[in-house]
Amino acid sequence: MLKKLKRIEVEEKLKALGLEMFTPQEFRDIFGVSQNTASFFISSNLKSGLFLKLRNGFYIIKDSFVSQAFIANKLYRPSYVSLQTALSSYGIIPEVVYGVTSVTTKSSREFSTPKGDFIYQRIKKSAFTGYGLRSVDRDNVLLAEPEKALADYLYFVDLKRISLNDRLELRTVKKALLLEFAKLFDRPSMFKLINHMYVEYKKPRKIY
């Protein structure tokens, strides 16, 4: 006998389990239904407005309050939030960042979703460290430490994939730890970049 799923009960259970964002496999496991039943229910409720599709195989309850950082962690694994998003959250760069930037050991990807844009930059496995769980908007999120976020960022500056922000705030950055993380990338030019960055930082700032 086919199991009949009720919209309200499904929504309540997903929220109670903290699975406002889910995959079809997670959905099947939670409700004990077949692949066809799960696919039909998800598809029907995309049309009804209960769910939103983030990318193939990832869905979210439309009215849920899941942080973008949490979505970023789950949308493309393995990954952790880093680069401009992390630097902005620590006050190392002054700008508000639109979209969430992360690093991954997989291919670089970008996803434009109803919940925002998510950008993933590839680094090598030996440099995939220096992050941990932090509370972001009530969610536990994998986020780079300040010095690792800066090291990740400077790696892509060194590759000339992004431009160096000329308003970096380095007072809270532990330079020795930054240099330790920089070693993971095995690029001597990164050390020249870091030294240049600190020289520029020590110069008097222009007042506009």
C-alpha cells in the first residue's frame, strides 16, 4: 500500500528535524517512501510553493530561515565558507559581500539560486584546513578561521584571479598564523605578497 504524504505533516517534520534543506535521499529516508513517491511529492510541492529548488538534488522549504552560510556548506561538499564572505564577517574587509564565497577540493563552481548566489573556488587538499564550526544566524556552519580566510584569499590574489583589496584591516590578524597557513599553498610569491600587504597597511591612510 502506497504511503500518502500530507503537506502540513511533511513540513512540520522537516522543520522539527532541522532539515529545511534536504536531498531526495534524505526525504525518502525520513518518510520511508519510494523514489517515485518522493519525486512526485517534491515535484508537486515545487509547483504549490512549499519547496524551492536550489540545484539538482537540493531543495529547501520556501519560508525557512536557513542561513546562506549553512546552505553553502551543504550545497557543494566538501567546502567551507572563506574568502570575501569570511573576511567581511570578521571585519577584515569593510565591504558587505553579496553571495557566499567558499573553498572546496572539488572543481570550482557557481550556483545562482532563489536563496542567493554561491561561489566555490578550488584549493588543493593539503590546504583544505584551518576551519571549524561556528554559529552563524543560529546555524552551525563550517567557517574559515580569520587567518585561513585571508590566506585563501591571498592565494587567489597571487594567482591573479582576484584583485587585492586596498582597505584590509589587519589589526586582529595574527601574522605568524597567517604565514603558517600560507605555507600550505607552497607558493613563495605569497610571502612577498604578504610582506607587501603589511608594508602598505602601515602607511598613513588617506582621509577622504
